[in-house]
Amino acid sequence: MTSRLSLGKNEPKYRLKPTLDSTMNKKERNLEEFRTLKGSDYSVVEELTLHQQLPDGWNTYELRVDLTLRNRDDSEGRLALSFSKVRNFRFNPRGSELYFSLLTILPVNDGWEDVNYKVFNAEQDVEFSFFCNDFTVTRAT
């Protein structure tokens, strides 16, 4: 999402930093938060946890994926992500070091029930992908 401000006919255009405001829907706010925290800069997997639970009153399990990432030089702290109602989880590391060269989160608008995002490693050095209903992202220390 890019906003432009024109100061006059011959004056340059300036990019305004998008803000997390009330005009964005929840899906847009989540994606903007991931971009604002520069989620793709965090490539080293510090912790990957899968939680499978059977919610009260349901007859199918729900999967949650929690992911803690750090950057290569360990200078920016940690990024904690939690993905809910995960489907089609795929993970196939190709070595002993776990990292994602380019963790990507995209909106899904295909009308799948309870699916709003596709999460994947775009560089394919480690196969990692799934769909989910929702996610949160926070900077951790």
C-alpha cells in the first residue's frame, strides 16, 4: 500500500509511510505489521513449534504453528510469529541449519473457508509452506 503526496505541479512526489489505521481490514493490518517489522530480514529459525488441539465442541483438530526467527548476525532481536488454523503444512529441511531465505506471507482470496494467508519460503532452500486463517507477529528480545 503506497500513498503519494504531490506538493505542486513541478515538485517531486514523496512517499508516505503507510500507517496501521482503521481503514485497513484485519488481513491488511497483519500483512502491514509483518512488512513494518521487516519479517523477511529474519531468516534463521530459532524455534519451530507445532500445536495440535481439539477445540471444545469440534470433531476436527486445529494446528497452530509458532515460529521464532532471528537475523544472521543476531543484532535485531527476535521475531515471533504465531499462525492459527494451519492447513497443508509442509516442511522439508535440506541440511542441519534451518533458515528461510525469503519468508513470504501472501493474502489468499480464493474463498477457502478459514484460509486467509499462504505462508512459504520463496527461495526454496528449505521447503516450508502452509495456509492459515490468521497470524500474529511481534518483535521479541
